[in-house]
Amino acid sequence: MRRQFVLSEDDTEQLDNLNLQWETVQEQSSQWLLLHGFNFPAGYNQVNGSVALQIPANYPVAPIDMAYFYPHLARVDGKMIPQTHVQQPIDGKFWQRWSRHYPWVPGQHSIGTHILLVRHWLNHAVGKA
């Protein structure tokens, strides 16, 4: 797995404890954390896949915002998932952007708490939260 930029020791430990393959990728002026083997809740067209998080240069003061999925997710019942129609090129693929926002509190929020929110968003979008 690539490590093109360095995360804090705390973030690295949290990621390692998730039992996911992860890598950091630098693309022009953007830094991306890619999480592979991420399990999706029942109700989606995919069982698992990858999640990308854009890590701002001044993280953890600046917020992590949104989540990006590859392959693209859809509900198996055909209902639309709001705010997921934009595609973002990352690492040579087009990822599905989920536009989700919340008030970021430096020192309280981190990559780990953002991943918990991503799981909540996934559950909520299929009516499991």
C-alpha cells in the first residue's frame, strides 16, 4: 500500500485497528486516504469496496468533508440516494461523491470519527439508522 504522505501516529493506529487495507495518495494539490475492503450494509448493490477521504493540508484543524465510493453505490430497491450524483476522479478512477457535511471540531473529530460518520451515512441511506 502506498504511503505518499504521512498521517499522525494516532490516525495511523486508528486505521490499523479497522482491519482495512489503506493507503495515502498525493494527486497534484490533493491528499487522499483510500480505504479498501470496506464493507457496506445490506441494501446496496455492492457488498464491499473502497472509500476515499480527502485529507486537507492543514488537517486536523481543517475538516475532512464528504466521502467518495468506488465502485458507485446504489440502493437495491432502486430508490435514489440524495447528493451522490457527482463523480470525482481519484487515482485513475471515477469515484461517487457523497456530499455530507457536519460541524468539525478540531481536537474532537479525526479520521476515526469521520469513518464512524461514513458508516452512519451508509446505514441511514438504506434506512438502517
